[in-house]
Amino acid sequence: MPWQAITRSIRGYPVRSSGGIPKRRSIWERIHMDPWLLGLLLVLMGSGLLVIYSASGQNMNVVIAQSIRFGIALVAMLVVAQLSPIFFLRWTPLAYGVGVLMLVAVELVGDIGMGAQRWLEIPGVIRFQPSEMMKLAVPMMVAAYLYRCELPPRLRDIAVCALIIGLPVALIAAQPDLGTSLLVASAAIIVVLLAGLSWRLIGLVCVLLASGLPLLWMNLHNYQRQRILTFLNPETDPLGSGWNIIQSTTAIGSGGVFGKGWLEGTQSQLEFLPERHTDFIVAVLGEEVGLVGMVVLIFLYLLIVSRGLWLASESQNTFGRLVAGSIILTFFIYVFVNIGMVSGILPVVGVPLPLVSYGGTSSVTLLLGFGILMSIHAHRRLLPR
């Protein structure tokens, strides 16, 4: 297709086929939205609102607040999808730099909540976590760097990527927020792996990480060490640090195959379950809809991941493939970690269930990521390979 036809297509004009007959573009192509992925996301968010209504003690104010946040996030996703990968490639270094500066500001003047200093607040305007934006900025920065390198990456390129990843991860871990720091690191490491890292280097990195575990343990905060010990044996402190995981597994187990029914969960409605509308919302779902409902939820997530991977595979340039692949695989990691920690197979790290748990910044960040994914698919021929 000639360049003129490509530009006309991007602007929404009809594109003529080889026979001279104009091809009418659908509304989804004009707004750069994938209808299948968008539909799955809307179903997931709608299901999340139903669960939040139950988990919050049937508090409509909480549901309305989350609905407004979803609306803002959907508008942000639509706007971002109109931007081209060239825009993201050009402005990613600035976004990364601003993000790092905001993390430094959190360390100096950030708000403290629940024992951690993770928020920046503009009085009367907004209160947000800069670490959330780094879930996108860090992997995109790594992808932008590798886009200009010869692939597969050499050891020197790996060292540069390690510096790009290490600075924001260290600042987030110092807040302290070990869970988010690990997720940011995971998202960026996925980019490096997708770039074709050799198995020899992967093995070397694994050895280095394993050798650094004792040092990591010594630098963990006391509550972080306690979380790991509680994961190994929650019964050692059933009324203290083990309370969360004991109550969540009890709630999931009591749901059985078909659950107790919507709004009928005892662990959640009687407030035995902590953080029931945020990090532990899966336990509410498991108690009320049982194994069948959990399987349906997991299947819905798998459909979203599968569609996202297909869109990522359609990209015809390195930057697009790396960013799109990282976004959807990181989304999968969020789901796996949250369900794993609530069901007792992973330590509790404070990761919300994507687009189901109550929260504003995380919802906006996730849908911004999907907007970038749809933009990369819609403009997949703009960047050179």
C-alpha cells in the first residue's frame, strides 16, 4: 500500500483496494479500538462492580466512585489509542525521567498512609501513586532503548537495561512497596526476554539473582520478612500476621462448588475478611460464587490475555512487539500474583486484582496500557522493523 494510502487510512479516510474500489472502514478501525478486547474488558469491569458492591457491604457510594474511575480510565484508554507508536517512542524518555523525579519527590515530601510513604498529593486536586505510572514507563523505556540496539541484546545492553530498571525499582522498594517494585521489575524484564535474550545469559542472571537472595533478605523490612514467614506457616500467628491468609482461604473453601450466593458470604459480610474490596476481593468472589464462578473469572482473564497476545503478535516492528508483549504478559502476572496470594500459594504482597479490586490509579494505569496496546495494533506499520 502506498504511503499516501497509509496516511489516509490513519486519518480515517477510505482506502482504495488494488481494484480501485474504496474499502469502508468500520467505526472500530476509525477510533483504533479492538471490539473483542474492549468487550471483554467491559464485562470484567462490570463483574468487578458487582463484587465491589457485595464486598463493600452494599455501599453504593463505593460502587459509584469506582464507576467514575472506570469511566475516566476508559476515556484515557480511548485517547491514548489515537496516538501513534512514534509518539510513544519519542516521549517515553521524558515520561521515564518525570516518573523518577516524582519517585524522588515521594521520598522527600510524599504522603504517608498505612505505614508507607507512597503518595503525592496536589491539595484539592488529586492524590496518586507515581509508582503506578512506572509500571508502563519502565518497560517502555527499556523497549525504546532496545529498539535502537542490535538484537539479541549483548551484555553491555543488558547492563544498561539493568540501570534503567534498577533506579525506579530501588526508589519504589524504599517507600516501602516491595510488591509494586517486583511488578515493575517483572514488566521490564519481560521486555528484555522478548528481545531474544540468550539462554546462557538468562542462566547467568538467575545465578546472580539467587546468590543475592541472602542480601535481599537482610534488607527487607520486618513486616516484609513476616509476610514470607507467614506464607510458609500462617498458623504460627493466627490472630496476627496469619489472620489475612487464614480468613481468605477459609472464605474460598467455604464457597464450595457453587458458592453461597451473591451477598450471602459470611466471612465478607460479617467483616472477618480484611481488605475485602481491594487486595482480597477474590476471597469474596470465591465464597459467593464458588469454584464455578472462579473458573469463569479465570477463563475471562485468559480470553483477555489471549486476545492481547494476538494483537501483540500482529505488530511489525521491534518497539511495538516488545511494548505490547510486555503489557499483556504483565497483566497476566498481576492476575496470577493476586489469586496466588489470596489462595495461599504465594506470599501476600499487596497486589490488587486487575479491574476487579477497588482502586483508581491502578485502573487508569491498566487501561492506559490496553490503550497503548490497541494503538500499536492500529498503527502497526508506522515504524520500521
